[in-house]
Amino acid sequence: GESVGLHLPTLSVQEGDNSIINCAYSNSASDYFIWYKQESGKGPQFIIDIRSNMDKRQGQRVTVLLNKTVKHLSLQIAATQPGDSAVYFCAENGGGGSYIPTFGRGTSLIVHP
Amino acid sequence: NAGVTQTPKFQVLKTGQSMTLQCAQDMNHNSMYWYRQDPGMGLRLIYYSASEGTTDKGEVPNGYNVSRLNKREFSLRLESAAPSQTSVYFCASSAGTAAKNIQYFGAGTRLSVL
């Protein structure tokens, strides 16, 4: 999950394992959530999104789970590959018609070959 | 297929110098944003422009100004750079709807203020 401080939470996995990256969001009114991937030296890139009327959404090798009761979001990556090594950010839109996202601090995923 | 283009990629300034970071998008997006990213931190919004002709402050606007020159371009200006503005700056654009607001980011400008 994400935490306060200068050092990002880090998840280390072996190639081929499944990865789960967690995010606690703050605003119970948020109704749209996005996961971004940021590779070293690059800008964030969209991975998958989910609306608050859903609790699960699947993409290619990725699944996002939303638990509104505890304001928790997770990103599951199946069969993790070295190319998945990056920092992953969740973002929430704040709800109430707002489209300006608030980003979490990020989690660093390190995939060992 | 350029997407969001930022210039320059790297810049070193002395305290008190000024500079403008340029950003252009070719996706016909209404909304554009400037963020800064510091080590161990997420993205913090400096300014955004919901549409051509409008700009609004974000979370950390002090020390910055912006101009939405046209629909494609959104620039960020540092009038008198300070060491606290050493950071990586990202420009982003989006369609700007609450229902589905995916942002597309540039590659970033790495700024050092000495």
C-alpha cells in the first residue's frame, strides 16, 4: 500500500508470480478511479480504470478491484514480467462532478528475472 | 503519433532566473494540466486549464504562472526560480469529463535550480 514519507512502498516479486498493489483512497465521494504505470524516466501511462458502480474490472493481465466500504483499490498483475517493473499510481476523481484527479504516492514494483 | 510533447527535457537554472516550460498536445483535448513530481511523492497539481481560455490553481501554484495559448498549447512559467522548485515537471491532457478522465502525460522536464 501507500504511505507517507520519502521512500516509496516497494513490492519485489519473481518473474511469473502474480503481483498485488494496494491503494487506500481518501474521498468517499470519489466515483472514478484510474491506475497508471510510470517507468523510469517516463511519464505515467494509463493502465486500467473503474467506476464506483463496479467492484471488479479486468484487462489484459491486469485486474482492478474496488472495495468502497473500506475505500480500498487494488491492482492485480498476472504472470508478472520484468517489463512490469515500474512505479504504479492510483488516482481518484473526488466525485461530485469533479474530473481533477488526486494521485496516491505510488508503489514501486520490482520484478526479478 | 506524438501525443503530449514537452520541451525542454532537461534544464539547469540559477536561483532567480526565469524560464518557460512548453507543452503541446495533438489529441484535440479540452483539458491540460501541469504537475510536479518530487522523490517519493506522487504527482502534485500546479495549475490546470479546463478549456481554452481558462486556467485554475491546483494544489501547489505558488511561484508559477501558466498560459493556455490555444487549444493545443499550455505553458508553465517560473518567474524567479528557487531551489525548492527543483523537480520533474509533467504536462498532461485529457478529454476533461468526470465520467472518464484518462490523462495522457508527456515525458517530463527535469529541472534543477542551483
